[in-house]
Amino acid sequence: MTTESCNNDILVVDDEESMREFLTIMLHREGYRTDAVADGVQAVARLKEQAYDLIISDIKMPRLDGFGLLKHIQERSPETAMIMITAHGSTEQAVEAMKEGAYDYITKPFKNEEIRLIVKNALERKTLRQENRELKKELGRRYSFGNLVGKSKAMQDLYDLIQKVAGSKVNILVTGESGTGKELVAKAVHYNSDRADGPFVPINCGAIPENLLESELFGHEKGAFTGAHQQKAGLFEVAAGGTLFLDEIGELPAMMQVKLLRVLQEREFRRVGGTKTIKADVRLIAATNKDLEVEVGNGDFREDLFYRLNVIRLHLPPLRERREDIPLLLEHFYRDLSGQESVAVSEGAMRRILDYRWPGNIRELVNVIERCVVLGQSGELTEGALPPNLRGQGAPCPEGLDALPETGLDLDDYLGKIEKDLLLKALDRSGGVRKKAAELLGISFRSIRYRLSKFGIDPDGEEE
């Protein structure tokens, strides 16, 4: 009797009493804890009372046969392994049961050694699958922080910094390109702080009309302006005791920058049209995809407000700069969107996914995965499910022309595509280092920043 055997519970299901007794005695001798019932209905009732690692069941039984029991197990207890017993000459049914999810089958009459081996293998396989699930969970915990996912050094450093600053009261500025997950960073800070039980209130500063933004943030009194039919609490009040997340802070109008600065300095505010001073009991986190230092230099963002916001900066790198995280992200989002435990990705599909530059970052990756879930085969992601631009079927950058097309062409558009293609190739060759890319193209660092910005490509990435 082995220690490993003693940790396994087996249920024998057979309408023949002699078979139940034989299997029970044999399995007890092997050290397994074993129960026995006469049919599938009794087995279902027993499963409500106790979990079993393995079920050995006859196929032909009254009331509920082996196939009915197998279906029940897969719906209610999919982690339980099942072995089917079939009479000699009825192996077709047993093979069909394996297709439906049974681990294996044994044919009457059978040898004791055959049963021992099949039972041992079934339990080992179940243990291995359970260990794999636990390993995946552990990897998920190790390489995630809240809903952030990534094992790259940049993401691991970010997790460490979030843990260090979450418990503080300082203002935080989250930076990164559009679609990198800046709000997820803000939520990770909030839910790891002592304000986690308070509200997390987000607002996109660029999505609210300027004439409504003050009322949205600070609230208003009844009659403060046309249409103010009743008093309204602003988001600074709604977020009291929690965190206020100001997304796209770079879009904040100049007048609102002044008002926000005063709130940060005085930690209090008034509703529009009001005289009562209200304490601002919020933790402020702002985010932007702009270079606020450049905005300050251009006079579009207040320097004093920038320094108030930029006490701690958390930067999210674009997806193209942390490609080692893509398989992990792919697995994470595919599992969430499909409800399946895992996905098999063909070599060709993974190569396309890793080679793509992902200008839309995580947001674009999620959209692609959602498409693959709808169009692809269950549990498998192949090249055919990828959108045309990932399969290299998008409109290619035009090469040199031997002659002007009969229909003519848009010269600015044609030259723009060539310029953008060369910029991207230079960045790829230089490993994303802008200064080296500029040298490859024979232009200045300032010039490559301007050209990248012109095509909507983040010009920031290193200091001049």
C-alpha cells in the first residue's frame, strides 16, 4: 500500500454485485479508498456527498447508463477521471465513450494487472493535469498585478513601484501610449492602497465639453447656470474617501488647469455657483499619452500643475517594446473572451503576432483576439483567423515605380507611405532607439521626433 494510493478516492459503478465486490476488494488491496454503487442514479447521488478522483463504471446499467453518468460528470465534476467497463465485443461503445471524454476502457473479462495499470495511469494523468492548472495559476499570480499582465522586466519593475507607492498619499502621473492600459495601472494603485474600500472614479478630460467640465468635476448649485435645475455633486465629492482618476489630463483646458491646481494646493473646492468650501478627500491619479514636458515648453500645460501631478510617474511601455509579454497576454485575454482554459496557437499565427508592431497596443491586441475567438476553431488560433493587416495582406508600402500609373496617383500619400515605412524599418533595425534610427536615415534627432509624431507614432523613447 503506497502513500500516494491512500490519497485517492475511487467509486465503482456496476449493476452486477459480484463485479462491484471484486473491484472493491482489489482496489482496497492496492491502497485506494473505494466505494461502490449499483447504477448511475446512485452514483450521481453519491457525487453530491463526496468528490472522487476516479470513477470506474459499466456502460450498460438500468435507470442511468455509463454515457449518462459521463455527461453528468463532465458538467458537474470535470476534474474527475472516468474509466468505462464494457463486455467483450462491445468495444465500439467504449471507444465512443473515450471520444466523449472518458479516460480509457477495460473489457470483460479482464486481468487484474490490466486494471491496476489503467487505474494508476488515469490517476497520474489527473494529478498531472491538476498540477498544470496550479502551475498556470501560480504563473498568472507571478506575472500579473490586478488586471495587468506581463513578465518583462519593465512590467516587473512597474509592479514593484506600484506596491511601493500605493500606500502613500502622493499624486501619481501614469504615462504611456493610447491603449497601453493606463487605467488598469490606476486601478492597481487604488486597490492596493488604504483607499481600496472607497470609490474609484474615472473621467476622461478630453471627452467632456469645456463648458461642462468644471461642473462635472466640482458639481454645481441649483440655478448656478441655465439648465442647473437641482444641486449636483461633482466627481471630487463622489470620489471622497477613494481615488479620482483624471485620464487624458493633457487635454485639460487652460482655465481648468488653474482651478485644478488650486484644489491640489488647498485640498478644498467649491461647487459652481456655491459659497460653501468642501474638503477634497481624494487620492488623485492622472494619465496622459502626451509628453507633458513638451506641452509645458510649448505653453499648453502649466508647469506648476505638471510638478504637482508628477510626484511619482508610472510609465507603461508600448506593446512592441515588451514582446515577451505577448504570449502571456494572448493566453490571458483568449481565456477571458472565450471561457476556455487555454488556446493552442499555430507557429505561423504566433510568428505574425510577434512580428506585428501593435500601434494600438493592448487595446488592439484584445480586438484581434476577440475576432479570433469568433472566427477561429475552438481552442485553436491559426493564421486564417487573424485580420488581413497581421497576415501581411494589408496595402503594402509602394516600392519604386517604373512608370506613372495610367490613373495617376496621390503624390503626398505615396511619399508619405514610403517615409513611414522607412521610419519603421529604421526603428526596427535600431531596436527602437530613436537616435540610432535618425543616424541610419541621415536626419537629426529633432527631425525624426517630428516625423514620427506626424504619423501618430510615439516620438518619445529616449533623451537626446
